[in-house]
Amino acid sequence: MMKVLKSVLEEELANSLAMEKNYERELAKLPKGSLVRKKVKGHLYYYLVLRNEGKVQFIYKGKQVSDDEIEKYQQAKAYRAKYRKLLSEVRKQIKFLRSALRGAKSV
């Protein structure tokens, strides 16, 4: 009975580790930063905001940006939030499974 439970936990751990790698890979594919619109002296300007070596960096994109580019960064922001949440959940699951397997080994 214990061996069956242990093998199920090990299989689930392997699946969770694979899921973690997949989520990290998908996060790496997404474009970096977010597109923001700033109003400076009554005029609208677009900037790409991202972190570079721990500092926030604003990269000027122009007065007008295509709707496709705006949509691309909005989708990336939504996907980034989704994958970060899933990554957090799977990491908690991995931690739980590893502790459960440690407990199973000592019994």
C-alpha cells in the first residue's frame, strides 16, 4: 500500500516539475515590459516600461503606436499574470509533494 502511494506521489512530482518548466518557458517567450501612455504637457506619448538590472527603465516608443502593438502588450500582461499565478501554485504543490515523499521515506 505504501509503495503504491509513494509511486503516485513521485509521478505527481514529476508531472509538477514538468509543468513548472513549461510555465517558465512560456513566461520567457512573452515580450518584456508593459506599454504605458503618458501625458506630458498636454501631449500623449507611449513608453515601454521594463526592469533592467533592478531599475525601472522607460523606453520611448513614439506619439502613436499601432493597435496591434498595444494589443500584443495587453495580451502579454494578461498571460504573464496567468503564468505567474500557475507557477506559484505548482511550486507550492512541488514543495508539498517533496515534504510528503520525505515523510513517506522515513516510515
